[in-house]
Amino acid sequence: MFGTQAHASINGLLNSMAHVNRPLVVSHGGVAVGTIPPNTAASVRAALHSGADIVKIDVSASVDNIFYAFHDGTEPELLGVDRNIQSMSAADIAELTYHWKNRPGRRAHVERLVAILAEFRGAPALFALDRSWWRWPTLLRVLDGLRMPSQLLLKVPSWETAAMNALRQHRTPYPVLAICSSLDELDGLPLSDHDLNIVGVELIAHDENNVWFDPDTIAAIHDRDLMVWVNSETLTTGIPLFGGYDDERCVLQSPSAAWSRLLELGVDAVQTELPWLLRDLREVRGR
């Protein structure tokens, strides 16, 4: 079981899904193909149809504190504007579209976070909210209004103590996924603090010499009742997030070449932009 017994109820959906399927398939921003933009309700639906158990959503906010599902910094590429949406009002953002996805009679708008999450409330799906921790004092109150805490995972770097304190003081113990790049960061997590609900760790490893590639280390993390999550991505800067076992290797070599090593390590969740391929590999290995 991931997390402590004190939070077993709120972690129930995560644990029931992990009991049925390992690894959990995490879709990075939903499946954005064809006319479907990323971080939208349509991309979430496409991800679930493609076998995803969890969808990672990026969080941005307007200057008037309206939350959007959007990875800021990608505005020139996705929206055709050279301005960060976090410097805009909600009225300004309402005029933006994913310009190459627009169709006659249908403009592809940037979507509000709450609208997307509410559409899937009660569905057998989890959402990992990323790039949001510095907004928690406001965002947590907004999430409370959705009444779906068991479907939400909050990502946060392990060293962000101010964010951890904000969550510690909040009445709803949302499940937390702490991002760790070293054993020191892992060991520094306040796992005995029952005001926090830390259910897992996202492990960052730039090469295979990292301690995260030691099966004994992964087993020791499991002994702490923590889920092990890795990001199957190499950044556009060329920095691999887990030793180069990434989506590019999946496409250029094979799904097995990209992910079998991770599964043999005992990883519990893999974040990818190719969820259907990971789902298929999981099924093959399961047989």
C-alpha cells in the first residue's frame, strides 16, 4: 500500500489501480495528436482511450488567479504569441487558441483547469498536477471545491519546504508525489509527518550510474510504502530524466528497449507521451 494507514481512504483509488496494473501508465499532458491540443479535456479523453491510468496536467494561472491547464513557456510554439500567459488576464487568455489546431467553426482554446478536472470527476482516472506548488495557498482551495481529492496527485520537488508547509496546514491531505534527484533528498522527506500524505517519489536520473538504477534502492523505497514513478522523457535541452530510457528510444528502437529495464527495476509508474505503447508492453509482459 502506498502512503500511510492514516490516509488509506483518500489513497484508495491509487492503491486499487496499482494493485491491478503495474506499472501505472501516466500520460504526459494527455494524448495530443491530430486536431487535439495537449492539456485539454479532449487530450485527457484520448489518453484514457489509449490505456492511461493517470494523466499529468501542467498548471498555469492568469494574473487574476484563474487556473489553466497549460505549460507556460510554450506559448510561441503552441499559441503563436511571444508572451507568457501568466502575465495575462483571463480575458486575454480567452482570446488565445492553439492556432494550428483550429478548424472552421471550432477554435481550440486554452482550457481552464477546473473545467477539465470536473469533467472526469468520479471516473476511474487519476490526475497528477505539475508546476503548481508555488500556487498552493490559492489552488488548494480551488481544488477543494471539486470534491475529488482521491483523484489528484500533487507533484512537488522534495526541497520545496514552503510548499510542503502550505499543504501541511491545509485541511485536505491531498496525495503528494515528491520529486527526488538524490538519496539525500529522499531521506529528507518528512515521511513520519501524518499531516502530509506523501504517497510516492518521482526519481530523476541523468545516467545509469545513478543510485536509482540499483534494484536494492528501489526495494528500499518500496519498504517505505512509497510508489516509484519515473519520467520517460528527455528534455529539449538534451537532459534525460531517467537515464535515456525515454520515448525516443521507444520509437527508434522498441517499447521494450525503452521500458523493460524500468519494469525490471520495480518501477510502479512511467510517464510517457506514448501511453498506448506502454500499455501494450505491460500486457505482453503480463502474459
